[in-house]
Amino acid sequence: MRSRSQQSAFANPVLIGAVTVLIVLIAVFLAYNANTGLPFVPTRELKVDIANGSNLVIGNEVRSGGFRIGVISNMKPIALPSGQTGAQLTLNLDQAHGKVPVDSTATIQPASVLGTKYLDLHTGTSGQVISDGGLMPLGQTHVPVQFDDVFKTFDPKTRVAVQDSLSGAGDALTARGSALNDTIASLPPLLEHLQPVAKYLSDPSTNLTGFFSNLERFMGAVAPVARVNADLFTQMATTFAAIDREPKNLQATIAKSPSTEAVSTESLKVQQPFLVDLTTFGKAMTPATASLNKALPAFVPAIEAGTKTLASAPSLNANLQQVMNALKGLAQAPGTNVALNGLVSTVNTLNPMVRYLGPYQTVCDDWNYWWTYLSEHISEQTAFGFAQRALLNQANAAQPNNVGSQGATAPVNGGGFDSPTSGGNAFLHAQPYGAAIDNQGNADCETGQRGYPKKLNAFDPQGRNLAVDPHTPGNQGATFKGLTRVPAGETFSRNPQTGPQLPANPSNP
């Protein structure tokens, strides 16, 4: 009975079919996931920042020395320090090759010309390794030119242009077999003479590279006037047609050319020091000529406008001649020198005045305020128009030397009387030369500011409560629409520089 039971288990077709299907499913699963690594196989993770994903896809291999050591398990875009978008690759590496030195590098390489890529990992020599899940920085990765980038240059327009070029070359060589034979026959002597020419051109002293560099700059300068050059060649065709009509004169010119070239050669030897100095001058002018690239776009329209005005230049010059004659007569007149001397004296007088008065307008805006208050001052409407607004100052007669007293003998200093109903005692507030700025040019707009000190009288021997010193201590700041200091480039002075001066007060200059 035991033998019959074992035989029936292995002979059961349902069981055998189920086992077979299970084995096939496992094989398919392993084959499908082979690109991302086999299950239950330990790996190490490495992240790599690279400037361009270059058509890599998840599942591409990671190789080192030509051997596969892992796969790319994930990709995501990242922002590079340059502002462009790069890629961050997540690698799953075999444990045997997962310890990557910190000086290792990575490069994207093509696996075939069909477009498949892989990441080539160049193992470094450092004893320190990147930790599991660590990052290889952008500076240690490189993306060379790929086949697909090269193939992209041959877009439809380029392919059509290549076809046209080949068709043109074919048309150019059609029925020219004998000419090609003659050309090939003449090549040996040409190459024989070409060898010393090539040797001369390859000599560093010839500076052939500098010639092509300068030629490139020359063509860049000529490019904006391409249409003018095309017209030039058109006119040259007319010139050559005229030369063709006089072959004898052309023969005479060619006959004299050797002697002319010989003289020119000797002349060039003499000119060589000048050319050396000219080269030095040209190098010194390089920074200035480089700035022309920015200046010319604004300068060329001015030249174009100027060429249109040249037509009227003759009449302008004729009128200008009359002006020059008048100026000559004025310069020779006896009174001109006296007038110029007077103008110099006027300027010398105005300069310190403007230095003092300028900040009152540029910083404090006093001129505008004066007109604003003036319009209010004469706004009292009458039957005949408008009149000045006036305020009659009165004071309690009990206070001596007040504004209503007749025969006041001293400045009012708030003394002698005090009553709650009279509004308080009067004080003299007569500060001359209200400042606009301090000595450093900061705003100190004293005129028009509200409030004043009760006592500011440094030179009064009696020490009375008077405010008569020129400046209130400290900066009063700017007016409502004023500036915080004198504008850049403006000269200034806090006190008048001409005329009678107030006594100097070192404690409050």
C-alpha cells in the first residue's frame, strides 16, 4: 500500500502540471527582474549627480572595466548650481563592487549604435569609500558626446543640403575627365613646390594661427556690410570688363609688375620696424576696440543720420563763416576783454553765494514753500480782489518790553509778568541765517520748523532768555518733500562765505 501511494503521487498529472506552471512563473519572474537585480541578493546603493541623463533609462547596466556590477534602479531630475536641470541616478551595486572610493568617476557610454547606454564607473584609488546611499558629486561625472547627439545634426534640412552638395559636385565633375587627368598630371610639380610653402607656413614665426584669428575678426567686422560688399563686387565686374577691353594696357601693367614688386619688397624691409611698432600699438588698442562692440550699435545710427545732413553742410559752412567773422570782430573789440574780466568777477562772486544758497532749494525746497505760503498770505478776498492777511500782535500791557509796548528799551525775555489768562510771557525769537544743512551736508532745515528754544544766547553777558544765536543745536532734519542730505556732486557751505559774518560759536558752529 505504501508503494501504491508513492506511485500515485508522482503519477498525478494535475500535481505535475501545477509544479511545472509554478516553476515557469518563477523563471519568468526572475528573467523579468534580472535587469533590476535578482531578489534576495544584497546590494549597496549609490546616488550619482550628472549634468545630462543622455537617454539613460531605469534598468540600464552599471559597468566597471567592462563587467556589469549593478543596475540603475531610479532616476529623477534635479536643479544644478548653474540653474539648468540635471539628473540624479540611483545605482544598486553588487556587494563585491559596492564599496566605491570617494575619488571615483562616472561616465555615460553607448552600449551600441542603436541607442542603448550604460554607466561606466571608474574606480578611484582613495582609501575612503562612499557610504551606502551616499552621493557622487556632479564634478566627478562626465557626459561625452553621444552617437544620438551626432546623428541629430543630420536633421531633414541638413540631409537635403548634403544631397544638394553631392548633386552639385556630380554636376561639376560631369564630362570633365580630361581636365581631371591634366590636373592629376600637374600635381607632382605642384606638390614639390608646395612642400617648402607648407614648411614656411607651419613655422611658429609665421603666426598662421594669428592670421586666421584676425581673418575671423575681419569677417565679423565685414558681415554687417555684406550688402555693400556685394555691390562692390558688382562694380568690380564692371571694372574688370573695362580692363578686358584694353588688353594691351593690361599686358603693360603685368610687364611692369615684377619690378614694382621688387621695389615693394625692399620697401617692406624698411617698413618692418614700423610694422612692429604698429603691432604693439594694435595690442595696446585691443581693449579699446573691444568696447566698440557695445558702442557701435548706438554709434552707427548717428553716423547714418550724419550722412544725410552732409548735403546741407556747404550752406551751413557758408553761414558759419559769417559767424566766425563776427566772433573774430568781437574778440578783437577793445571792450571784450573788459567784459570777460567782469564776467570772471561775477562768477567769483556768485560761486560762494550759490554754495550757500543752493542747499536751501536742493535739500529744503524753500523756493517752492515760499511761493506756497505767499499764495496763502495774499488770499484774503476783498471787494477789489485779494489783500494781504495781517495779524496785529498785542500783549498784556503789564509785561514790560512786550510787543505792544511803546518805547520798549530791551528785548522781551519773558520776565516781569505772568498770568494764566494772558497766554504766558513773551520771548524774543530772532535767529538769523536759519541753516539748511550742517557742515557735513546733512539736512538741517531750520527755517519753517515748528518750535524754538527758550534760550539760545551764548554771547549775551546778562544771560537773558533770548533766542538770537544763528543755529539751533542738532540737526532739524528735512522738510516734508526735502532730501536727507546734499545731492552727490553739489558743493555746499553751512554759513555765508561773503559779507558780514556772525560771531563764531565753537560749541554750536
